[in-house]
Amino acid sequence: MPGIALLLSLTTTISSLIHPAATIPPLKPVTFTPAEKTVQHQLGDKTISFKVIQYGESVSTCCINVHDNEATAVQAARAILEREGGLLIKIDNNAQRLVSFSFKGVVYTFDPNRIFSASGIRLTLTAKGKINPLAIIEVEKFAAHLLQLIPDTTSCIVALHNNTDGDYSVKSYQAGGKRQSDAKQVYADDWQDADDIALTTDENLFAKMSAMGYNSILQDNVKVDKDGSLSVYYGELNKRYINIETQFGKTVQYKEMLGKLLTILDKEKKPETTYVPMVDVDY
């Protein structure tokens, strides 16, 4: 019936106006064919691989995945990068979150998102089992090699993460949350799942992602817990970093959030032209 069709159309329009993030732009056609290479690293007695996948020639945006079990984020990123271009770096770790390696007959384990500071390395090795000065050096070399793969031309690091329901969310950074002191600003949107978040070191990205209705956290780069994570590392360097994170399995939501982010970054590279009206000149 025409009346029902009109009502549905109006409802969709109103929803888009109220909640911009609900509007998903049409996907661009696949443009970039990935060029993939494997970089090997000797970690103690174990050889571990870094996958470096480039989409197109531009590498101003670099996506990085350090937890190999967080496949939803990687799957979504591959689909978006095929259309938008960019670089993807991931640790190949047999779909495991933690990295374990044998060194001089002893097995050591660490969280690969806690290794970007000396204190972080000591904490994660201790928390996951054993610690040894020589093992610390091995992990330091691993972290340094991973960072070296990120091109100097990169203007924004995009971390790819997934979480489980209720374990880690925007609520973690709100008043009373266990990470409250890590946040300078927090935006929580009732339309969004609390577990789907964008955490960034950059005020401009925080403003733009929150304006789109996404749960957003601006990290306090001074007061944040120095846990050796990549966000803390780039926060201390005053460089742009953003973590896009959804629950496992939410590929559609991940594509939407990452796609909107890359659109923001692309627009920043293309300054708007200012219209200058013509004026009459007397000769």
C-alpha cells in the first residue's frame, strides 16, 4: 500500500537524521588487489611471521593486528582496504592471542599488545609465567621489528581488535569503570552496543567518530596506565592512533566503523576548495 511505503520511507529518513552512524554508504567496487609478503622473525627458538599486505600505492593509513585470534577485525579490514587502499600488518600466530616461544629450554609467553615499553614487557612476561633478562631482550627485538614494518609515511595507525560481550566496552572508561583514569573524554551512544568502540589518541578523530554516533574514547596520553600497549606507545609520541573494536562476529558493524574512519582520513588528505566569487574589474 502506498501509505505504508511512504511511512517506511519517512521512518528510514528520520532514523538517518537522528543517528548518522545508522546510514551505511554504498560500498565502492573492489579496486585494489592485495600484494602480500611474509617477513620472518626469529623469536628465541621459534620462527614467527609478520604478514604485510598492501592495497594500492598509498600507505598513509596502516592497519595493524597483533592478536591473531581476532579474525573478525581482519576479515572486515581486508574487505574495506580492497576498496579504500592502505596497508595491513598482522602477526601470524596460529590464531592464538598470546605469543609463546622457547628460549634455552624454557617457554615464555606474552601479550603482543603489551610489549611496546620495557615496563610493559616485564609485566606481561611476569603475568603470563616466567621472566628472564635474556627473554626480555628477545621480546624487545620482536617489538622493534614489528614497529619497523610501519612506514614512515603513515599518518594514522589503525589497530584492529575484537572483544567478547561485556568483557571490555565503553563502560570500562566511564565513571566507576576500571579504566576511567585512562580516558580524557568519553562519548557513549545508546544506539550502539557498548562493546563496539573507537579509542584514539587524537582529539580530532575522537570528535569526528563521536559525532557519527559511535562509542568513542579519547585516551589521556599523560595519565593513562603505562601498560606497554600500542595506544600508550603512540600516545607518548603524540602520534595518531585509533583502535576500532567490536565484538567477535560483528563483521558488518566492523566494516561500517572502519569504512567511516577511512572516509574521514581520506577527506583530510583532500582539502576543500574555497569558492571565490568573480568580481567585476574596471579597466
